[in-house]
Amino acid sequence: MMRQKIVKLLVSKNPADQVLIKGWVRTRRDSKGFSFLEINDGSCLKNIQVIAEEALANYDEIRKITTGSAVAINGRLVASQGKGQSWEIQAEAVDIINIAPDNFPLQKKRHTDEFLRTIAHLRPRTNKYGAVFRIRSELAFAVHKFFRDRDFRYIHTPIITGSDCEGAGELFRITTLAPDKAVIKDGMADYSEDFFGTEANLTVSGQLSAEMLALSLGDVYTFGPTFRAENSNTSRHVSEFWMVEPEMAFCDLVGNMQLGEDLIKFLVAWIIDHCAEDLNLFARFVDKTLMPTLENIVSSDFVRLPYSDAVDILKASGKKFEYAVDFGKDLQSEHERYLSEQHFKKPVTLFDYPKEIKPFYMRLNDDDRTVAAMDVLVPRIGEIIGGSQREERLEVLEQRISETGMPQEPYWWYLDARRFGSVEHSGFGMGFERVLMLVTGITNIRDVIPFPRTPGSIEF
């Protein structure tokens, strides 16, 4: 008999002759002549109650079952006599798969997020983290649906790369050379004997490769892990994270902004519609303002604002910020959140940033001071999308690379795309974990990714 999921049984319309569930015991309590087992299999937030009567052949063993133990239950789905549940299972057989020891860390009490990070291999069994990772799964599906419905092609870009997309140099290097075999020539490491024959890194973005596919296939997107060797221990940064990166041929900055805004609204609406039970947990226990925030995003038109106007608003706000605001400086999270949470009280899309604070591949505007960049800001998070119209003019792109002090040689293939049939094109990157933080109200990025990688921490 096939195992059935608790999520399906709980919404059943009729009692079943026979059911089989497998899961983990949340609690066991004994009464005269029978025991109650609360079972959860991870398919939903709710447990299902199992009644195990003393007539069962292994009843003495059943009474030894502890929290965290794994069991298989064969029985009948019957109408429950208890409150708060429609159905329960009358057990006909209880197969004990594994008995957890009494020191199982997840007892029936509230645990701090800090403690649960130390047992990341077990925390998905809690209500909160089970809900987080079910929402994460549903959100990933929604990403693919959004782009498929718009005729984008899903592509796979390299994780190992020889180029630095961001130009910041915060890269993880990959080598097969033992430290004592490293060769230094003219003060620089010599990678000619290394695996790839040159310096190799983990990518910070799939964008440059995605552009090449967009210039062949039209509209494409990539969705996968990226890496940044930034020694930061803030609640917004991890070293390994997931990015959604669409690229569109024959698309200018306005079209790019529209797609980014549409994506955010679609994802938030999808989670509201498809994860109501799990979402309700976060609205009750994590952030009381969660639902109004999400509903505001879905129902609002995004404000579109030039970066220079945003700087003027921030300067005139009278608010004391930790970081100074001035034209030519990158906006910080506190500035972004002020604009979306306090000034406009709705999502904001900023565009036309100073060229000095943006990467080389963003299209230079006619004023020679700004580039066709855009950031989408949402309440509670700040920047959730960053993108641009890409520089399609060969001579301008070569000049921009030189201005950053980067060598042109590793980007010969990227420059080639501007020689052969170059067209205007745009794209952006959306931080997947930041969207999860938005829809759950969770404030630490470590708590929306199963096994966070941060400086000094690579357990699990």
C-alpha cells in the first residue's frame, strides 16, 4: 500500500477504509486503554492524531515511543471526537521505525533561532522552519511558472568562471594546486599548472553568460546558486545564496523595470494564494504587519524615481541616518527602507545611478554621469532586485572596462557579442532569499536557507 500524505488526509471529504502514513512523533500521551500519538510527515503544518489501543500486539513498545521517533501507521481514517481536527487515524498497526533518545533536542517548547541554527539538520522539523522551507519550495515553482508563462527559456550558466561580473573582486578561488606547489612569477600567482590553466572562481552571477543566450534565444532566465567572499556577518548576507536572473533581448530599461515589478507582485500574490496556512503562522508569531505589507505590494503601483531625486528626498527628510547621503554614494538599506516604508509607503523603483557606483556593463546614459541602472525596493527589505540595460556599444563597453582597471582579455567573448549583431538588451538579478524574507517576515537571511554558509561557518 502506498504511503499517504497527511496534508491530503486532513482535507479528505470521506473516511477511508485503510490508510498508511509515515512520519515523526511530535508528542505521545497515554490514557486508560490507549495512547494518543501526534504525527507529522512534513507535508503540512498540522499534525494528525493517531489512536493506538492497548489491544495492539506491540502496545508495550508503543508506550516507549519518544518525541522525534519515526513510525509507520496503518489504520482507518475516522471522524475525530476531539476539538480542532476533523479526522484522526484509528491505528491497526504501529510499526516503530526508530526510537529517538530522550535527549532529542526539539522538545515541545519554543526554541530561539540562534539555538536552531546550531542544529540546522533538525530545525526543519519545527513548525516555523517546516513552513519556511515549504514556502521556499512553492516560491521556486512560482519563479519558473512566471517565466514559462511569458515564454522565457530556462538556461543553466556556469558556477565555475574565469571572470568577475561585479568587478568587486570578492571571489572564492578554485585551485587543485597544493599550497606548497604554488608558483609566483613577477609577484603574481602563476596558474598555468592549475586545473584550468588560469585563475578560476566561483561565480557571483550568471548574468554575463545569460546575456550570451539572450542574444541568441531572445528572453531567457537562470536560477541558481551564486557565491560571494564578503567577510560580512550581517543579517542580510550569506556566502552562498540563490539568484533569479532574467535577460531580455530588444528590451530597454523601462521594459526591464516593468518585468521586475511584475515578478515581485506575481510571487507575493502566489504565496498568499497557495501557502495560506504556513503564511498565517508567520503573520501570527513573526510579524503582525506581514499581511498588510504583502497586500500593499500586490495592490500598489510601484513608484518610479531617478536616483538623484531619491537623494534629494533623503537629504530633505530631516532623518538622521547612520550613513551620509550624497550624489555619487551608494544607497544603504536604511535609505532604501525609508523611501519604501516611510516616505512613499509602497514599493519604489529607482533608476539612473551614477556610473562610478555601478558595474562596467551597465549602459552609459547621454549625460555621461549616470547609467541605465535600476533597483526595486520593497518595505522591510530594501533592495530586492538590481538590474540595468546593458551596454551594447563596443567602444563604450571597452572604455568602461578600462575605467574600472580590469583587464579586457578575460572578457573577449563578452566584447565579441557587441561585434556580431549587437542589440539593446536588459536584465536584472533578484535575491531569492530576500523574497523569502519578504513573504515570511523573517529578518535574518540565515533562517530562510536550509544550511547557511557564513564567514567562519560551514557546518552541515
